[in-house]
Amino acid sequence: MTVTDANGCTASDSISIALHADPIDVLQDVTACSTTSISLDAGNPGASFLWNTGSTEQVLDPNTSGTYSVTITTPEQCSATFDAEVLLTEPPIVDLGPDTSICEGEQITLTVGAQAGNIAWSNGSTLPAIEVDQSGTFTVTITNGTCIASDAIQVSLLDLPADLLQDITQCIDQPTILNAGGPEATYLWNTGATTPGITATNSGNYSVQVIGENGCPATFNANVQLIQPPTVDLGADTVLCEGQLLRLDAGNPGASFLWNNGATTRRMTVSGTGTYSVTVNNGCVRSDDLSVRFDPSPASMAVKEFHTCLDDEPKYVVLDAGNSGASFDWSTGESSQVIMAGAYGIYYVQITNQFNCSVRDSAQVFEFCPATIFVPNTFTPNGDGLNDVFIPVGKNIAELQLRVFDRWGGLLFETTDLTMGWDGTYAGELVKNDMYVWRMTYKFFTDEVGSVGFEQNQMGAIQVLY
């Protein structure tokens, strides 16, 4: 600077001024989890520090939320005060509890409660609670913005007791044991028993609660059907006659049957000697057998039909019932093995042999005389019941045609019926006394089996008289 006075004198001088720098503000607000170590560094190395906590260190480690301020004085005695806002967030409380076990078929609820934050389970769920019914390690993590907390739990799945009960159907007279397991478990039956096994004495449903050695409970059931055994009685051993039938009935409708001949029906008809047995199964199995003997029955007569002409000697037929030594009862009242049949017809005989077996038999005597035919030459159709009809008669006539003509050749009567003759009328009126011509064709039976011979013809005259 230069100064000039009134005299014109001048003088000058100068001064040097230096400015020292103020402290620099390097503090920043902090938001962090309370479990995280944080530091506030005031910076400005070489300066002196005075924090509102009383600390004189450059770096402060706050452990609570709040406003932290520091006054910084440089070596040049320049001072400035700065502050920072510290927000410490408490971490979520996550505690799934100790490792645990559940029984097969059960489930356990794992929960973190009602907490703010994002939830992430190891199975992908984001809900506060999950249901677990299987073994494994389950982890949950909660993030509330600044803090992260997690926990894990090991869940073991315990086996249930094995179901050893089975439904039973068996005979009531057999012991019925229900066994639920070994002695390492505890038991409670619906009968009140506490033993591993019980004896079922009645039909019905039986249940037991089994608590295994690992503490897992289970309830099992079995249905017991106790069946009365079938009563099988084929009867006493028996003797029958040949030709008779014996019907065997094993009874017990609804059961299954097996005979010793392979039949599977309830009833069987027996016709031969032997021992017959059957096994009946209605859930219980019972058997019975019997022996049957069939004694010989009398033999049938060797000859049962006789074709003969009793008009000829010896005028009888010998009927032999056979079965020598048996007893005989003929419909004629005779009791011999052989009788002489002197009439046409059926002869019955009851034959009883030494085994007291009987048979009823018969023989028939048929008329078979030499074929003949006779034609009368006069008849009197006057209605007196004697010789009123003109008709040929004979034996073994198979076919016949009879025609009657007047003397001029007019046909008055014709028939092919062996039982129908001419009654002496024409057009409903009796003919007059006169001679009339007849013509006849016929055939004879030539043997007892009905063979028919050749056709024959005859012609003649008949006198009508009143």
C-alpha cells in the first residue's frame, strides 16, 4: 500500500495474509443390522476430534441408533462440526426348535410366527408356516431389509408298527389266534387284552392299538368268521339189487363237494358196487363214505313173444321164466318156473331169486294160424241179429277189397274194411230176394312179423233171403 502526505511525501508498506482450510465433512448416514459392526470415520487425519459421545477418536464405533456429531479442529485451529444419522435394525427372531421326529402318517407344523420381512423356506414356500409329513432338513430365511436370519431343523420319519393281522375264516372247533406283533411294543385290544396275541372265541371284528418301540401308534383290524363244520352223513352201508339206483346226498347247501369219482355235485346217483366218499367244504372240511353192494337181479325171460295157433296141437305154448332156483308168481296163480299157456294174451310173472331180488316180467302169446278166408253163399238181412250181414271171415287177412253187383253188373256195395260187411241195402233200401255177384281181391300175412303176400282174387254169388 502507498500513502502520499500533504508534502508530497510518499511511503508504502505491504502485509501477507494466509487462510487455513476448514475440516472436511466425510460422515455419512448409516442404516445397518444391529448384528453388523459399523464405524463412523470423521476423516481429517491430524485434526483433533470431539464426538458427542465424549470420544476423541477419529473413528467411532456406534452400537445404538441415533445422531452422532463430531467437532473437528485442525492444527491450524480451524473447527467445524459434522453429524451422521445411524439406524440399527434388529434382526428377525427365527427358531424352528430342536431337531425332531414324527411318525409315518403324521405331520408337524414349522412356523416363524408373525414377523415382518420376506420369508423363504427350503421347499419353496413363502408362508409363515409349513406342514411337514416327511423326513429331511427344512430351512427358513427371513429378510427384513437390512437383516437376514435363518434356521434349520432336521425332521426324521419314524416307521409305524407293521400290520400283522389278517382276516380269518375257519372252523369254530379250531384255535383262532390273532397275533399283532412282538413284545417290544405295547398293545390294547378292543377286548381289553394287552398281550401281543389273543384267541378269538367268537365271530366278529377285532381291533388292536399298537404303540411301537419308537412311540408311534397304529390301529389294526381283523374280521374273524368262525364256521360250524358241516354234518356229512351218507347213511349206512347198504345192499341193493342190480338195476336199482341209490341216490346219495351230501347235504349242506352252499358248500363245495368233491366225490372220490371226481364229481362236484351235492347229490350223486349210484348204480354199481363200490365204496363212495365225499368231502364237503363250507370253510370247514368234513368227509363221509359208505359201501354199496348190488346183488344180481333175476334175468329177463329169454323169449317174450310167441306166435302160434292154439287151434292146433298141442294147443298150448311153453313159457319158461328161467332163473332156476328162484321163486315164481305167475298171473295165472301158478308158481313153477315153466307153465303151459293155453290162451292168447299176456302172462305176467314175479321172479324172486336167492338174493331176495325181484323182477316183474311178461310174455305174450299172439295168434298166428294158417291164413284162410271163407265167403258165405247166403245171408238174411232181416234184422233178427242172425246172419244179417254178408262179410268174408278168415285168419291172417292183411288186405281185402269186396264188391257186390246185381245181375246186370250194377255196383251195389264196396269196402276195404275187414270189419264192414254188406247189410243187403242199396241207396238206403233193402234189395229183393235174388242172387247177387261178388268179386274179392285180398292178401294174406305170410309170417308173424307182418310180411304181406301176393294179391289173390275170387268171384262168387250170394243169395239174399228174407
